[in-house]
Amino acid sequence: MSVRNKYMKKIICIALIIILIICGGLLFKNHQDNDILKKILNINYYTSNVWDGYNFLFIDKPFLLRNFHTDDCILFSSKSEDFNEIISYKKVIKLNEGYIYRGICSDKIKQFDDYDIIDFKGKNIVSYVYYDKYSFKKDRIAFIVHENFHLYQNSRFNYNVGDKAIYNFTDVYTAENLALKQIETILLYKAISEKTNFQKYLRDFVMIRKYRYSIIKSEAKNYEEMFEKMEGTARYIENKLYNYRIKSNGLMPSELLTMESIYNANKLRDNSYYTGAAECVLMERLDIPQWQRRVENGEHPFDILSSYLNVNQNSKEIEDLLNLYNYNEILDSVKVNMELMISYLNDIYNNVEKSRYRLVLKHNPMDKGSYQLGFYHLEPLIYKNGYTVGVFTSYIFRGDSTTFYFGSIPYMFDPKENTYIVGINSLPKTADGKTFIINENDRYLRTKNTPKFQGNRVIVEL
């Protein structure tokens, strides 16, 4: 055999190997994507039986699954539309719940986080970027199911006049309120954990809560009940996924309501995720007729439980319960903790005040070109000299001109000016004459909006 023939044979062999690798990769990728599609369709069917009418894949907005490596994607829509500018597809699968489009995503789609609501060509799309099949483990699917349920709530839930995400922290963070809340959360934990005699603990829980509600302001009560309704129902569905394909005995997994959530009862917003979900489980266990529809129509989970059990307030029983659960000892402990927290928050205020510069972030909530992606703060907060003082656990913002991220740092909020204020030690640096950057100690900001300077204040319009 000539050298030339040997050379050609070698080239052909290499070419065949490359073709086999490519074809094998495509087959593997298609097999993997088919497995993902099958799995999430099964979970969608499961969730539709958890909350009647909720299909987490087929919500009011199109829902997009994007492969980070290949831009292969699957789009789910409750109605038939032309999505050619978003996804290049050749085939549409029609189901009873809606339509599935499979193809390649447009490379012009800009997404900031793994889970994001994007505005593309005038369409609001919910998009989740996945990296491999492990992106669809239960905790990630549970996260998507939780967040997509909020979109379902926006279109299906009726809101009451009192359902406002505003309350005065000084109305909530009283020692009496926090001590009573710890006791009622213990009772709720006992009710959710008990298999047979749970109604006794549930009645005690209702009695203590109704007593607590009688001594706090209505704004604080409305705020708490609103979060139990909105976040509690979403957490209820999320946690049901942990029982997926497991025969449920009516009890939820430990993630639902743990001793940790009891000791964190002073975190009003966070605690409401657990207590609201627990109330949903108990309504399900009691088989209260149409409880899900009643929640959608505006009733709060606690009010539904309370009216079903019809617990009469008895001052002697309340006193006995408070003694049984060591109310006075808990109250003394809460008072000490509150003094420490207030001292800490006062130190935060002083530290921001003493910073070399103060970064002032002004956000116009009516500006549709920019929006908030995540805002979490530690509770409680205090009010001092007209400011709300607290600590961010994380704050991520993206706008047309500005992006910033804050880690766990102290801040002040000016309610009159709708501005957040954080301490910085250096002035913004110019990157290219048009972009200004701050990057120090969990404070990152990049903006094309020219900062304004007033004394030691650096003002950035978002």
C-alpha cells in the first residue's frame, strides 16, 4: 500500500471517529434533554394535583428552559403564539395544558441570573438556565415551582385592602409580641408533628394567636397574614415536592417547620413561610372543603383554620398555656436579646454616619427600564433620626444603566426620599470616561449614570 493510500485511510478513519463522536454527543444530548422533559412533565402533573389549577410549566407567562452550554431550549406556553424571535423551532407539541416549543434560543436574549423574568421583543418570559441534568434536582425544581407559583398568585389570587407589604417595625418588635409568637410557633410545631392528637395543639395555637392579635396593631397583623398567604402557600407546594413519589402520611418533611424556625420567630417575614405552609398542611389534614379556592378568593389560611375550629377565647385557658410554656422566662430572654439587637443597630447607624463617604441610591419605582431582582434584609430594624436602619443579607439590582450587588452590609433607608444609603471609603472610579465603578468590601456598583456629589454624599440615580 502506497504512503498516499495509508495517509488517506488515516484521514478517513479520523473523520469517521469525529462523526461518531458528534453523532454520539447529539444522541446523548437529545436523550438527556428528553429525560429532562419527561421528568419535569411528570412533576408538572404532580403539582397540578397539589394545588388545583396550578401547572408550574404552563403559567400565564411563557416559561423557558435554556441549556447554558448549547442554547438548546424548551419553551412552555399556555397558549399558541409565534415565538420565532425567541426560539428557532420546527416542531410544536400540543398538550391539554398548553404548547411545548423545542429549538435553539436567540443569542440576543440577555439574562442576569439562573432564574429571571426577561423582557424580549415586548414579551415577558420566565427563563431558567440549566447546566446539566443535576440542575433539575429536587431543590432546584422546588425553587422554580415556588417562584412560578407567585406568578400564578398574581393572576388568580384576590387581594384584600389590608394586604400590604408595609408595617411599622416598632409595632411588631415588642417583647410581648415576640414572646407570644415563640409560644404559638411551638404549638404549631407540635400540631404538625403529632399524628393523632394534633387538634388539641392546633386549638391551643389558634387561641394564643388570637390573643396575640388582640394586642398588636392591625397593620402588623395584616402584614403577617399576607405573607402567610403568599409565601406560605408557595412554600407548601415547594415542600410537597419532597414527598414526590413517596407515599405521604400527611406529615411534611422537616424542612417545613423546624425548631430553628421556632427560635427565629422574631423574623416576622421569614417565619411566615413556615407557619403559612404548616397552616396549609393542617387545612389539608382536616379536609376543610374548598380551602384552596377560599385562599385564592382572599381569605387568609389562619382565618380559615380559626373559623373551622371555632375556638372560643378563654382567659383562664390562655393564662394556663402561658404558664405551661414559660411565658415569663421567654419574655425576659426576648427583652435581653432586643436590647443587644438595638445596641447593634445603633452601632450600625453610627458606622454609616462615620463612613468617609455615603453612597446614596435613588430609585424611581415607576421607571420600567430598571427593576429590582432581589432584596433581603435581616430583621428586626430600628428607626433613628428619620431613617430605617438595618443590614442587607443580599441586594442585587439591574437596570438599563446600573448594576450593583451588596453583600451582608449595614444600610440606612430614607423613606421620604426613597433612597438607600450605605457607607463607602472611596469615590467611584471612571472605567472608560462613561462608566463609574465602586468595588470594595461586598459593595459593587457599576453605572453609566454620572454620580452627583454633595459634600460627602455620592448620589447615583438608578
